[in-house]
Amino acid sequence: MTNSFYRLATVVGLMLAASIAAALLWMAAKPQGATLAAGPIGTLHSVMLTNGQVYYGKLEQVGRGYVMLTDIYYVITAQDPQGNRTNRLINRRIADWHAPLHMSIPMEKLVMMEQVGPDSTVAKAIEQERRNPAPPQTPQPPQTPQTQQTPPPPTSSQ
């Protein structure tokens, strides 16, 4: 009886160990969604997306698989007729057609994310824009390397 008891205890122990090992392997292989060690919520951040676009905004939320920004800006570079290049800060809530309140970015679209220093050029430009907002212009979709604006077709007068 003692021999069969030890044999049964060994089989039960091996089954228990195999079950625990299988559960641990399943938990390790199961996708959990990425998390991100970002700066403090409510601070200004820059994010670079996989398509090369860079946005600046207040970090609102970091969840499993996404980052949410509010008060979102981007920079466009313009060239005047004399050939001088200038950077212009654009507020998405004012300039974009749909006036977004927030921007939720999937983690797989992020190349990098950094907290913006309060004394940086972009932080000062955003603060100045908040105090003295530029007059709204006709909303334009953001330019990406894949899209080009084409002039409107000529109108015919009869």
C-alpha cells in the first residue's frame, strides 16, 4: 500500500506540475497589449508616428495598446515668395476639418514619445499660441508625403 500511495502521489504531483507549466506558458504567450512608460499625465509630449508625422499635445491617458493626447498641435514649414522658410504651429482643433478634441494613437504607430521641456522652443510657441491664437483659416487636411493638394478645377462661366 505504501508503494502504491507514493506512486499515486508522484503521478498527481507530475500532473500538477505539468498543469502549472502549461498555465505559465499560456500566460507568457498570450498577447497582453503594450504599455508605455511615459511622462506625467497632463504634461506636454511630442510623438513621432511611423509615417513620419510629429504631433505635440497634452498627455491625457496611456492605456493598453494606445496613447491619448489632447490640445494637439503640429508644425508645417512654409516658404514665402522670397524663398524664406518659416515654421508655423497649427492647432488641430482650429485648423482640421473635424476639430478633434483628442487623438488616440495605437502603440504600433508610435516610433517615439518624449516629454517636452517647459522652456523648449515648441513649448513657448504653444504657450504663445494659447495666449494669442492665430485667426482661423480655411481648414486644410494635414499634408503627408503620400498626399498632395491639387488646385480646384477651373469654373466655367456661361
